Amino acid sequence: MTAAPERSSAFRLIAEQRRDQPDVVLLARSLCLAAQAEPYFLRGARLRFLPRSGIGLEARLWFSPLVEAADSRALVLNPEVSAELRQELSARDLSLLGSVREYTRTAHRSAPPLVRAFEDLLWRATIGPRPAEAEVEEALAPLFRQVLAEGAGAADASRWVLRFLPRLPEDVHGSWPAWRLQVMAAERLGMEPPTGVAARTDADRVRAVRSLVHSEVDIGVRPVADGLVLTRPPEPDALVCPASGAARVRLRLRAALPGAGWHELDMYADERAALRLGVIAEALPDGTVLHARAELGGTLACVRAAGRGATAVTADGRTALSVDDGETVLPLELPEAPTLLAVADAGPAATAALTGSGLHVVSTALDGTADAVLHRFPAAAAEPTALGWSRLARQTVLCLVSGTDVVLAADGDPRRELARLTHSARVVGLWSSVRAGTVAVADARGDLVVHRPASGTGPPTTLWGTGQAITALTGDPASGAVVWATEDGRVHAWRPDGAPEAGGDGVDGAGETATGRRDRDRDREEDDWDVLAVLPAPATSLAVSPESGLVVAADGGPRLLRLPWPEGGPATGAPVPFPVREVCPAPSGRLLLTGHGGEVEIRSEDGRAHLFTPAPVPAAPGGAGPAWLRDSIGVVLPASDPRLPSRARRWGLGHVCLPASCEPGAPGTTALVEEARAQGLRLLACLDPPDGTAAHGPLLRRAYDLLEEGLDGLRLREAARWPEPLLIRLRHLLDAFPGAALVGVADGHEAPDGPEPASGSAAAAAHCHLLVGAPPGVPAAAPGPLSPWALPPGTPYPEACLLLALPGCHEVPFAVLDAATPRTTALRTLLAARASQLALHGEDFTFLPTGDPRLTAVRRSHAGQTVLCLTSTADTPVLARIPVPDPEPAAAFVEIAHDIPAPHPAADEPETVRAAEGVLTLPLGPGRTRWFRLRPAQHSRSAEATDPFGPPTP
């Protein structure tokens, strides 16, 4: 006996409805070939196929369970019900099926192409054999065209595709053309493809289809001291990172350090992401980073003592604690990011972590597992401000700093107090060691007190009591020596009896020997202390590394300061690719560095990579106007056609100047203001100088109206011809608008229309925030900062390339941003490099000798970065030989810009060259320009070659 096939839920629903309301099913059957039924469509179907029925039948269908969704505009049948009705008609009444098709096509003859294409596919799949993929692709062509178009129409079409395409028969919506259309529609909306769609093929094919709807998108990147702020669209004054995407732009970011991993970031329209970059790195004393871990948007904390350590990483709402007991690394999870971490440098392995939940004490069991105990503080007790481990007799104790006391607690339990070390002022610094049995304490009065609880309860040793603040404190567990830094930049050392003494050859800033540095005016209780060195800035952290014979200091900057240990001596610097906040000794003479910031690599899905350095740009001098004006480059829009150049922000433009013909409040002016704001551009308005007899009132009123419309300042043509009283009143007006700038154009940049007063330039310089003049001579005649200048129209191409390598440029001709010639394209590339390279924001520059008058080399340096700009004016290829002062043997020069337009996207890594025997040798073509950035050997990037957008490696 053969069992009857199981009926679908749609079949049972139709059967129930047919039993109770057969006319409703008959009316629904007439809609089964339609994408949707508008009220007019439903009324026409009832009158044609059920002419004797009443209007109430429409309402019964509208609210029946056969309908999936309905509103005042249309109803949509349940897709499974619609498919069952089509199958029923196809099997029982082909004539009626043809009538339904003919009515559907006639009623929807004016429907959108999306609706008609859907209904054509539905009809083909219902009556005929399985359509070939070519037929499906031809039928879906209107949908492809609408999804590929940009704007609101493409988004509406994409939503329609994702909703209605799965309603087609399996033969259609399971085809490859339909698969591509669904992937494209999802990408257009910034969504993941529907469940099961992306899994049909490999990730590369999915990415290739998604890229069909991508377009150029500008992402704003604002470097801050400890990370980056990304915005879409770019905020004013932000750098621009070109990327590709649709509603969503997929980015991958990582610190440009060895071993740093990628982080995912999706940017949608009108979104802002502030990402703090925390870094933990293992490095050599010369600053070479061996391996790093960086978190964007998360927090990192670490501590190291002897061969043990602990690292806490907080990301995506979870905190992972890794405890290294010297033999194994044990993973644990904390409820939140710890504020304090401490590990014992000897004895039983023990780690303490302080969170808002309490004190977590982790010890290693005999079987190698981690035993974590949470200790809560009594209600009246204050949370500790510092943690450490030491020894009381033979027992390991946890040191907890609270106010003026250091509590020694057994087994890390704050309720099991064994001793209390009390001080005369609040404790601000702590170094303790189990191995040395020492607790060193710095208090708010500047006193440094050393306790040795392991040797008994004898009196503490007061080493320092001059009232000078102590900024860093550490020690050497092996010798028991204590090292500390003070706010005057000095680094001091104290050694207990039996420890090696200073050799006496370290000198301080006054040339005094180590022996002469003793504090002769104060009675000390025990041994003497020495001044090891004087640092250029107070240290924020210290580490004693006997294996490398150094004391290493961090001062919050991108460097390490190294002093000989134990004898002391002059400090030497070592550059580090990120600002270092804390430094700890690690085994084998290495260091563990904790900091933030550093260079960040941003990669878009089309393969383009960009490097951004979180660091503050130089501050504008006092009285120099708003901060945005310092590095902003502008362009004056032509009076005949005042329009914004395409993607101006991408090429380093910061502001545009409206011509004097633009009237405040006019529709054209308002449209330009809105468009500029949408692009993140600032706006200035040009004003022509008044003639000698004109009243100043109308001009001042015009200036006020322009500023009230939201402009960011005024640009005065022929500034030397403006009367000083009028300049004073304009400056007072500008001062009433925060962030507004008054920019003058000095003599020689624009042709004057009349005689100029002799004192006009001096008055303009005194009252304008910025006075833009002619470009400097090449090479610059005088050293030092250059006056602000503008690139004149018609400047010969090699000279324009050379001028853009110099500081002080504030205006470029409109043609540079608008014309599509190879040379203007090259100049735009150089402008973009000026905006993105921190070294090109400073005022420092040097002309290097080249030995060839046709070749010019300019070195620009700022904030620890160096850029070398080479320009050739020769008609033939030349070989540049540039002397590099004090070259580092492994330092590399990485090309950051050149004037040969490259195809998009750039598939190859930038060229890297190295100096040999103090000379950098590289070729330049005729009239060519090449810019290179110096990358020290310590600042090597990750060598990982994997695709950050590919699937994760199993």
C-alpha cells in the first residue's frame, strides 16, 4: 500500500478557505501571476473573473489568511499560496491560466519595470520548460540596470529584489543570474546576502559580484594623539581616505607593526567612529619592535616581572586575561577591563587584577591550571590605587596602596592584613619585589621610602625628601636596587649594602660627578644614592635591564631613553614607532612596551592601502587665526562658472573661495554652501577692495550677511589697497564669529587694479589672520619659515612640483583641481600627499646637495618623520645621488608619491630604496618628481601577506 504524499501547509490553508469561503479562493487565483495587487487591480480581477460577486468579496480576501501583507496601496499573496494556486491552474485549467496572464499583463502595462519583469519570469516558469539562464538574465536585465544605478531608485529596487525575487519558482530564483542580483541588491543596501545565498560559492566570487555596485566613497580620517576618528562623509579639516563601497564601506585596519592583526570596520552614511589605538609590543633596547599586539577601539594592559607576566585585552565587550607563569600561558576571562595588574617576580606564581567587581587573584595549581579567586573589599574600605607583590619573612604578600598606607595582605586577600606601612603623605608610586623582599614607596610630598619587610620590622630607609615630585619608580629584583625619576628629568639610583656602586663617571646637566651629587645637606639613614643621568623630559616609566646593562626610560613620546647600568652616564635616544607610556623588562634583555597611537594602515576592499599617523599637527602661532587655517589649501572658484571641483577633499583641498559675484542669500550661493558642507569643505567669500570714495557701510553689511550664511571667513583681494580703518572693522567683525578667518592676498599674487598705498601691505599683515603672497624662490633665498604663498596660474610644471615640496602653500589654481590632464592629475597626487604626511605639515625644510643643478632635493621633517622630495628639470633621465646624513644602515626610503599617474587600484607595493655608504641613489625620468618617506629599521611593518577581506584561515 502506497502512502499518499504529504500536502503542504499552503495546500491545507487553501482547502480550509475553499470550504468556508470558496469565492475568496477563486478571487485569489486570479492574482497568482501578479507581483502585487493594487486596489484597481483587485477590483478589475473581481469584475472580470467573478462578475456576480459583490464588493465585499474584495474585503474578505484583503483580510484573509491567504494574504501575506496588505496596506492601502496593495496586497501581496502568501508566496506559498500563490505558488500552489499557479500549480493548480496549470494542472487543471490552462485556459483560465492564460486569461489570468492576459489580464495581469494588461492591468500592469504601466507598472514599474521591476513589476513587469517579475511577472514575465513568473509566467515563463509557470507554463514552459525550465528557462535557460540566458533567458533568466535577459528577463532580469531591467532589475540589473536599476540596482546598478545610484541614488534612491537603486535602493528601492534593491529592497524590491530582496523581497520579491525569492517568490519566483526555484528554477528562476535558484539560477546564477538571480543569485548575482540578490548579492548586488544586498550590497547596495549595506546588508549581508540572504541566508544561503553567499554560501553557494567561494568568497572571491561573492566579492567580485558585490564590487559591481561599488563606487568611489571618501572616508574622513582625523588623526588624534591616541588613535583615529573616521567619518563618512569626511568632516572639515580631516584627511581623506579614498575607498570603494555602497551603503556600507568595508575597511580593514591594523597598526603598522610586526605581528599586528587586522580589525574590521564597516562605515555607513553619516557615521562616525572614534578608535583609540592601544599597543603592547616586545622590543629590543634599540627600539626595534619584534612583535606587537594592537587593539583599535579596545583597551590593553600588561605587566611583566622577571619571566612572568599578565596581559588583559578588552574588545567587543569582553576582557581576556592571559597569565604567563614562566612555563605556560593560562587564559581567563574577567568581567571588565582591569584598572591595576601585578605579578609576583619570584616564589609561587601569583597575579592580581583589580576590576570594578573586586580583586581577582590568580595562582597556578600543581596540575598547571589557573585558580582564580575574587576578593571583595569591605564596604568602608577604599579601592587600592596601586598593587604589587613582596615578601614578609618567607611568605609572599600582596601590597595594596590605599591613601597613605601600604597594606601587606596574605594570599592576596585584603581582609587578611599582616602588616601596614604608614607614610606621612598620600602614596603615589609603588615598586615591590618578592625576590628582593623590598617595598619602595613614593608619596605626594616627594619622599621616597624603602621598606624591607622580608628582613624584619626594622625602620624604613628614607632616600629622597627634597619635595620634588617623583614621576617614575622601579627597581632591580636581583640586587635590590631602587631607581626613580624626578620632575627635573634626573634619574636616581640607590643600592643596598653589597650592591655594585656607580662608577662615578655619570654627569648631570651641570657637569657634576656622581660622587658630587650626594645630598650633603640631609642626614640619611643608610646608603647613598646616585644621579644616573639627566633626561630631556621627566620619565613616566623606568625599567632596569641588567642583561643589557641599561636603565630604559619612557617619557610618553615615540622613543626610549637609555642609560648605562649600573654606572650611569649620558642618555641616548632610540626611536619607537608609537608613543610609549610604560616600559617593563623582559627576558633575554628585551623590553615590553605599552603605549598608544602609532601608524595605522587602512585597506579598502578594492586593495588600496593608506597609512595614517595619529599625532597632533603643529599648533598655529598665537594670533594666526583658527587652527584649521594653518594647513588648509584653498582654491578660488571661477566667476564665470562657480562650481566645486570634483572630489576636492581627496586631493588635499581644505577650503574654497566663492567669487565676489556670489551674492549672499542667492539660490546659487546657498546651493554652493550646502554642497561644500556635504563634502566637508570650508568656505571663504572673496571681496574686492573698495574704491577711494565709496562708503564702507555697504561692504561691511555684505561681509556680515556672508558670515551669517555660514561661511568660514573672508578673502580680501589686493589686500594692500584696503584702508586700515576698514581692515580693523572687518577684523572686529570676524572676531564675533568663532572659527572664522580673514585672509588677505598680498601684492604680487594678483594683478592690482589701481595704485596701492605704501603702508597697505603692513596694515594687511597686521590685521589679517593670513596674508598670502607670491611663492618663494627656488632654492629659498633665506632659511627659516616661509611666508604663506599661492601657486600662480601657469607655473611651469617642474617648478610647480618643486614648490609643492615646500611649506607654506595655501592656494592653488582652479585648473589644478578641475582639468583632467596628466600633469594636473600628477599635481593633485602631490597635493594629496602633502595632506596625508605628517612631516609635510611642519615648517622645517632643507635643500640637500645633489651635484646637479637640474636636480633639486628637499628634506622635510616634523614629529619624528622625514620626507625626501626630488624634482628633476632635466630633459633626459638623471641618476640622483643624495647624501643622507648619519644614515641608519637598515633604514629604508619608501615612495609615497610620484608624478606618473598609476592605474586604480594600485596593485603593487610602493618602491623601497636604501642608502649605501651614506648616499641614496635612484633614477628620475625627464622632468619627473618622486617623494620618499624615511622609515627607520626599528619601524618595520607587518610582513603578513594574507588578504584581510578573505575568509579566516582554519
